[in-house]
Amino acid sequence: MSVWQDLWASFKAVFGPVATVAALALAVWGGLYPPAAAIQISIIWIVVAVIVVIMALATAWDMVATARRHVRQRLPGVRAALLLGEDPAVPAAAPVTLLLDRSELFGSNLLVTIFYNQPLRGGPAESVERPIGVGRVSNIQQDGRIQILVLLERAAEAETWQRIRCDEVATLAHIVVKPSVAYGAAGIEVRFNE
């Protein structure tokens, strides 16, 4: 979106069009109403000016708040774990697809690292992220939700992956998917010329 579209969206968010129409109606009504005392500046115009200034400040505040939300864009949450193409005889062998919320951080065919956010003894505010697998963005749906096909599951995290396969909400709440792959996590050997 352009700056003008952002400005118009923020102006609408703070009811700017309604306030503008009200201010104009007040100004027209003020011109028709003969005041009892003659003054240099009509009180109506002062009220109109105050309304305009308040709307401008509210629009600027809304734009700043919106920009801050976009800058601090958080990673999308995991909504569900799907076993697409599941073989009823061997459910544990079916590849897992994680369904994520919308995010502009992810693109098609992007490799991702899947972490489990393990709470520590200090409570939910203190935690450590354990890498449990690697995946790939297989689809970005029409509604913006993201499908992650799991390519690699760490063997040491088999119990966690079993809970994910069962689509346990408590376990999925601790899953974090980041749009990058940790060095060596995908089994790719990288050599640097030094």
C-alpha cells in the first residue's frame, strides 16, 4: 500500500470522515446563526479547528501504532497438524503438514526450522527453544494461511512428534516455526573458501 492509502486507512480508523462532515455541518450552521455578541473569530470556527487538529493527531497516532505492529510482526502460530495422504495401516509414517496463521515472513518453497518452546522452571516467561525438525512451505492458501510440509524430524524428538501427529492443542501451542534453517540442520554440507 502507498503512504496515501495508509493515511486514508488510518483516517477512516479514527472516524475522520464522520468528524469532517460534522465539522463542516457545524461551520455551515455557524455561518447561518447570528451570534449575540460580535467577535473577531467565530467560536464555531475554533470548534472546527479543534476537531480538525484532534482528527489529525488521532490519525497520526493510529498510523504510528499500526506501523509498530507491523515492525514487531510475530511469527505465526500453529493452528493444526494434518496427516495428508495418511495410510491407515501406518499412521506414524505419514508426512506431517503444519497449518500456520497468516504471515508475510514466509514465501513459497521456503525452508523453515521447527522448534519446540520448552518452558523452564521460572514459568512461561522463561523458556528455551529446541529444534525438532525442518520443513518447507508447501502452500500458501487463498486465505493466507501457510502449510508447512515436514521434511525432517529429529529422532530424539519422536515423542514430541507423536503428540504433534495426534494434533494435541497443548503441544501445538509450543511449536514455533521460523523462516530460516539452522546451519547443518537440513543435512546440507556447506563449505566456505577462506
